[in-house]
Amino acid sequence: MRFLVRDRILGIGEDYWIEDEHGHKVFLVDGKAMRLRDTFELKDTQGRVLIDIHQKMLALRDTMVIERDGEALARIRRKWLSLLRNHYRVSLVDGTELDVSGKILDREFAVEYDGELLAVISRRWLRVVETYGVDIVREDADPALLIAVAVCVIHMAEKERDER
């Protein structure tokens, strides 16, 4: 399953569509402006919220939380010792951990579980400016969750870059 993400349009709210490989709109990333913490909603085409993404307040490290139906689903943090590449850890509530590593700001990274590839995020196979692809490798993977993970780590990496 391949999805196309048009990088955020500069402006208040940071809303953007995610399309399937045929160009049909599938998800809307709705950035919530004017909030105390960074907040996004992943919505379907009817406007229903599928995933809520927000910054965890009062955390030692920058942490984003992913929720579904008001219940925590995952927590994302940058790994402490990741010198050569951006490396993030996704801790799901069931104890499963996903690794996200690669060149996040270049939109060239992968999401893995226990060494098995779940998704590849890349600009390499696209010719459209300011667009990257999310290629879900496993058929049984949750596309909304993996897209939310990609949105989170890109946001966190950009925020970290801007703070330097």
C-alpha cells in the first residue's frame, strides 16, 4: 500500500491531504494552531477523527502521544544515543516497540518492528515537488498508525532542527 503525502503548506494550522497511489484523498492531517502543545488529528475523508496526535506535556524529553478513540495507542521519543542518523522509538501500549531510523528531514527513513520492515518513507520514487511516499510493506499493518508515526517523527525532527 502506497500513500502520497504533500508536505505541509505553510500557514496556520498546517493541514494537508494524504492520497493513495491512485491520487484519491484518503486522510487529512489537521494541524491545530494556537494550542499550548503541538496537536494534529488524522481524519478520514468524511472528517471523522481516526487518530489524535499531541505533544506530551511535562516530559523530560520531547514526546508525542498517539491516541485512538480517546485511548493512548503509542508514545514516540527520540532515542538518546543516535549520533549518525535520526532514530526514534515508538512504544505501543501493548509493549511492542517500533524503531524509526534514517534521514528524517530528507524524508528517507524506515519503520521496523523487531528487525522486520513495516514501512518505508521516501521521496526517491516520486517526481512531484514537496511530496514524499509512505510505502506500507506488511499487509496486516495499520496504515493510519504508520502514517501518524511518520507525521510525528517528521514534526519532531523539524522542531528539533528549528530549536538549534
